[in-house]
Amino acid sequence: MISNTLKEFYIRNDSNTKKMGDDINFRKKSKEWFDIANKYEYSYHFTWMGRPIIQYPQDIIATQEIIWSVQPDFIIETGIAHGGGITFYASMLELIGKGEVIGIDIDIRMHNRELIEKHPMFKRMTMIEGSSISDNVLQQVKSKVKNKNRILVCLDSNHKHDHVLKELTLYSPFVKKGSYLIVFDTIIQDMPPNFSFNRPWGQGDNPKTAVEAFLKINDRFVVDKTIDNKLQISVAPGGYLKCIKD
């Protein structure tokens, strides 16, 4: 049971985060800070239990809150890289006392695989090498999660529009009412034009454009704007999608 004092605390927080979201100047300052921080590859500076996580602390905390709320049986992550994300998800499931994370990457480099497999949290991990949108990989995922309804999906692999939209189409059915589908790096759409000069994605072709296209044809998900409002600084603005119907 929540005490009246705690209820008042949450009510005040909800009010303040709503005001933050409506504060145009605050949002502008947050965007300016983000653009400067990105020049120093800010997201590369953090680790989780020894593995580079390549995420902003704000998004890590927001995802932690979601995991604790959803209590998932499985977390599906596309894009493993150095393994910080899969380690973070596995450690959260270890704290909950149940669950497994499925990490998918088209190229799991040997030096990363070896270190991930030696990690104490590997006991809650399964890694699948292959394209996240291939039928072979999708069938492996379906086989792992069958008969489980409490699933959280995090998309963080190829950031091109068509790839992310395909991921959204293929992996959204795993997510049921009350859980989330998190799409990282929607911020690409809002970055300076020269930000992605050496990448195949950029403005007009990125996770945010894919999310916008997906939401036009799928009414099971909505953007959880309360998360955007309270984070302000995030690589996933508009990317926290809450499932509102089965």
C-alpha cells in the first residue's frame, strides 16, 4: 500500500514532468546540451558491469523503470555490439529473479563474444548471430519465447528506416498490453545534418521516421510522452512505445 505522503510525491512529480515537457526553453537547452555532448561521443563513455553500454544514463534509468514495472519473462534486444546492453538487461532480470535476454546481431565479433560468455550475467543470456529481420532468426526467437506473454523488445541495430520499420513489424507482435517496444536512436532525425555523414542513415531515413510510419498503421502502440517529458536528454525521443491493447 502506498502512503499518502508517497502519493503526494508522485503527484508532484507528474505535475513537474508535464511542465518540463511544455517548457520550450528547457527543451531547447536540453537539445543544445545534447548536440555539444555528442561531439565528444558522450554515449561511449559508460559501462555496465564492465561492458561498454553505449547509451545515455537517462535512457538506462528509464529502461530500468520499465523493466521493473513490466517484470518481463524475456527481453529481446537487436544489436549487441560490445554487450553492455545485453549485460544490463540480464542483470536487471537477475535482480527480478527470473527471465532471459535474447541478443541478436548480424556480426557478433569473436572478442566480444568471448568476454560476454565469460560474464557472470551470461547465465541469463542467449545470443543469436544473424540479421534481426531474417526468417531464420525470427523463427529462433519464436521458439525461445513461445507460451510467454510478458516480453519487452528493444531495437538498436541497423538504424535505416526500412530496416527499423521491418523490425517493428516483425517484433511488435511479441509485445502485449502494458509492455513496451523501445526504439533507440530516434534522435538521429533531430541531429545536425552533418552528424551522420559517414553512416547510411540520417535525417529522413532513421528510426524516428520508421516509428512515425509504424504508428500510422498500428494502433496497438502509443508514444509514452511521460518518459520524454522527464528525461529531456535521450537518444530515444518518441521511441518509448507503450502497448495499449493486445
